[in-house]
Amino acid sequence: YRPFDEARRLGLSAETETKLRELFPEEIGVLVVDAVLPEGPAYKMLEEGDILVTMNGEYVTKFVPFEDTLDSNVTKEIIVEIERGGKPMQLKINVGSLHDVTPDRYVEYGGAILHELSYQLASHYCVPCRGVYVADPAGVFRLDGDDGWIIKAVDDKETPNLNAFIEVMKGIPDYARVSCVYYSIADVHTILGSIIHIDRHWSSFRLAVRNDVSGLWDFTELGDPLPPAALVPTTKKIIELDDCIGPSKSLIRCLVKIHFRTPCRLDGFPYNNRHGSGVIVDKERGFVVVGRGIVPNALGDITITIADSIVIPARVLFLHPTHNYSIIQYDPKALGDTNVMSAPISDKKISQGHNVILVAYNHNRRPVFVRTVATEISCDTIPPNGTPRYRAMNLELITLETPLASFCPAGVLADEEGKLQGLWLNFLGESVNGRESEYSLGVNISIIRPILERLRQGESNLVLRSLKTEFMVPSMASLYSMGLSDDWINKVEEANPNKHQLFMVRGTEANSESAAVLKELDVLLAINGKVATRMSDIDVQYEADELDLTILREKKEMTVKVKTNTISGDGTSRVVFWAGAALQEPHQAVLQQSKTTPSQIYVTSAHNGSPACMYGLEATMWITHICDQKVNTLDDLIQQVKDIPDGTYVRVRCIDFDNVPVMLSLKMMNHYFPLTDLARNSEATCGWSKKVVQ
């Protein structure tokens, strides 16, 4: 709608203006063409700036009669009179149906939702109303973010519409890696390409069609997935580096690139996709060590890239509860005669001031070799996040002199002989103003030896013992003020001439054996009679059922017996999805940051648009009651909600992370968000079995 003075500048004739003012005395303007949809009914007929005069012989200056004329002539031809640059023109235009350009069906595939491009989006961006649009860019079609992608081709096959897309995706096996060509609706000039990892095991492949009678979208499964292609042994050659690098140049043969993808964010982990590096520590068995900032849990697909051309799957063997590393395994047969090597491990520990060689991949995934110095080895505390998630603790961390180290998220630390002395790992810290803090730090290789030996002996489902206590390092001056005697200071100086330090209890896990004995600010003096001045002194906890701890509490020295708890190296092994919320037992970080556990039903995440998200069931809550019935375990919750009819409201009593009770009412939407039980199962293709509870 444009006022008459602007319309005159666009070419409105004086005669037409006079006529309109006579017919509509209170009118102050006219309708002007603002945009023409490419390839639409009026394409190449109407132009921007055309002034609308009549429709089917009736003068039109308002949107209401304009839309009424269109609605009365759907799929029919109308006569439109316009003025263009002062020249009157008469056009015959077919009126299209909005139903034809408004999606009434969509496809769920690999965690993403796709449908044909809608008229509303096409009109907004002035692009043709065609193509497969990624409405919810997640999982397989996360691509380069959530920028409004239109899929042009998959696996080198064109996908001009949704039917073509469905047929193409039906023919691609599970776990395949195929090309995807796409572009952003906001930038049709730039064609992009990516390799996508096909997922038919975590998510459904189904078609949803709008049902105008029931008001629901009816789902139809689009067939079973094709089985994965057989793994064929492949031989490639890893790059060779210049001799000037020295013996450590061969370590490039034990570094691999790792990609982790998860269908659900467990344990408070903030990412669905992670790229990083790992080191092969046993090529015969296929053992690879990688940081838990890259592989945080077992719920996901892991691929390893070797020699920049071999991509093979891997699985999680062990997740260390405190030392920030995971051990994963690939099938060595898949590499053929590729010249990978097991990292040669040194018996010497890195100490402050030692020369080391950093061999790593930088953020661009290019190899980096740097000779540098270990400037500091300290027992720093990784800050906890507001939403509890895994963080390393009770660990001696190595800082390097070179600033290049901060640009290398993962790698190894070697000596001049090319032997592995330490790991360079990515540590996930706290979230600040929506940005994730990450740290790159080193650890001595000795921390992986005990676990590696147990795995080599064929152990599976490893279980450790643990005090489940976090320690920190106060200054000796502050400890002296807290009552530490000169005698103990002398013992510390004798036990560790390089670093005079003792450890203080920062916190204990809820419900642990140590929580009943130890208190915050207790000073640990000795373990089983041995002065504890190094973090390695505390590592005896992983093998002992009970420890004698000599502590200083409120200026009093005492000895207490503390039993250790078992802790699994498998991590979280069960998730229940209800009302769009992912529920699990409280994971380790939750127990570390909370002194109480109201129940064993912890909300770890909520799906956008789900009842959980809409009605306030948020991450970090515990569910304690359903319809006034107490529920304590995941099985209790399943039994309580499985028979509740769809469409009814459920009273849910929760406790938030600050122990504040909350009462919610959630509407059951099992049609869209069914009750699903996902449990770890070594016999399943993806390592997890899924059961929809009816």
C-alpha cells in the first residue's frame, strides 16, 4: 500500500487518481506490486512497482477486496488492470492455490525434519517455491548450522522435490558416507557441498501427512534401513615428514582424526558433533586414547580417519571418571597394511622445565610439530558449569611455553627419542555468556597405563574403586594458619622436594561412602601412612576397597577409615524419553555438584517444541511424583505413565537443582513423543537397543 504522492512518482496517471478519489473519497493511496514470486502465476507478467487499478473490472484499493477476489477465483483466470510507468495495461493471470504451496507433509530422517519449500519462505526470500527445505537442521542434515538449507542433491542424485528425496534416501545403506549438495535460502548464489553420515539406527525415517479431520499429522514408516556395507580392508600410506623433525616425525603415524556424533545430549554435554584427535596406543587391538571433551559417552557414532582417506567406525571401551580420557577401539583388520604404529611409551614422566615435542593437529586439522618446554605442572581445578557436566579433576596438568599449544586441541607430548611422555587433551570447562570455555592441557602418559594393561588382558566393562572426592591445592601458608604443624611441613618437604603441597577436600559426591566421613576443607595429610603430596599418591583409591586417611580438620589431626565406591567405566547406560524430555539416572557431575538426590530420575535435556519444553520440565530437574504417586527410578516412571491416555494432562512434581519444589502439568503427546526406553546393548548394531513402551 502506497500513498498517492508516491504512486504518482511510480507512474499513476492523473485520470486514474481522479477516478479513484471520486469512488473512494476517504482513500489516501493505492496497492502497488512489492515483489513477484519467481516462477509463480504472475511471474514475467507483473513487475515490481506496477500499480493495481482493477480486478475483474472492479476498482481495488484495499487488501480486503483484493484478497476476496483472489479467494473467489482460485485456479481460475482473472483480468487485472495495472499502470506501469504511466501506461495502462490489461493482464490475464491464473490464480494459484495457497494449499498447493503450503506444505501438508514432511519427512523425518536422521534426526532432521524436511519438507518442500513453503510459499511463505519463498516469498520472504524471493526465490522459486520449490526444493526440499531443512526445517529442523539436526543429526544427518545439521550441515553448516541452522541457516535455512535447501537440499539440491544427495549421493549425486538430484532431489527437486520431497518424493525424489524420499526415493534417493531409501536407496542409501545405514552408516554410509555420501555427498550432499545444498545452498542457503538466504544465498542462492553459493552452492555448498558436504559429506553426511547416514543414520537409520538412531532415528526414524517416516512421512508425516496433515490430517485435517483429526488435527494430527499421520505417520507412515518409509521402509526398513538397508544393512551397512561390509567393511573392506583398505591399505593407504600415511604422510612422511621431513627428517629435520627427528625421531618424533614417526608419531604422525599414531595420530588419528576422530568424529563423534550423538543423537541426544547426555550428561549435560553441550554438543551433538565433535571433531578431534586421538592416539593409537595398541595397533594390534585397535586401542585409541582420546579426550572426553571429544568422546564424552557411549551414546553415539564414532568414526576414525586414518591417512586422511580411511574412515572406519569405532566403539567406546572405557570412560575414565576423573582423568579426562576415553579409550575407544576400531577393527585393525579394516586398515589392511596401512603403516599405522602403536605410540612408543616412555617410562619417564614430564617434569617442570623439561624439553618436550608437541605433535598434534591444530584447529584446521593440520599436523603441528613444536619443540617447547613444560613451564608448569600443577593440580588446577577445572571450573564447574552451571548445568552439571563431566569435568576432569584430581589431575596434574601440564602447561607448555609455546602459544601455539592453545591452537592444538589434541595431540601427544614426546621426548627427543620420539617416545610418548604425555597426552595433549581438550578439557571442557564452564559456559560463560553462552560460550563454552575449553582448555588445552597436557597430562603424563602414566595415567593410562593401569587401564591399558587391563584392557590388553581382555577385561571388559571395567569397574574402578573411587573415593568420589574432589581435591584442591591450597597454599602451604594458608594450611599453616589452619593448624598444620611444623612436623607435617617437614614431612611434606622430604616427600616432595620439588613441590611442597597437600590436598584439601573440595567436595564429595552425594550418596558416596566418603560423604559420610569427609567434610569440605578437610586437609589430606597421608593415605595408608604415606604422605600425599602428588595426585598419583591418591590414585591408590582406584584399586583399594578401604583407605586409612590421615586428615587435618579444625586444627585437629585424625585418622579415618573411608570405604571406596565402585564406579563403572561404561558411563551412562540408559535413557528414557518421555514427553520430549530425556531422563537418566543422575550422572557423576550431578552428584558432585549436589548434596542431595531427590530421586533417580534426572532431566538431562528437553526436545524443542515438546510438552516438556512447553510446560517447563527443564534440564537439571528431578522428577519425584507423577499424579501424586511417588516415583524414584526410571522403571517407576515408566510404570506410572505408560497407561495414561494421549491428550490428557499429567501432574508432575519436580525438584529443581536448588532444591525448590515445582508442580507442573504436562499434556501427554504420545503420538509425537512416545515413551521410549533406550539401553546400552553390546549385541545391537549401534550398541544400544530401543524399545517404544506401549
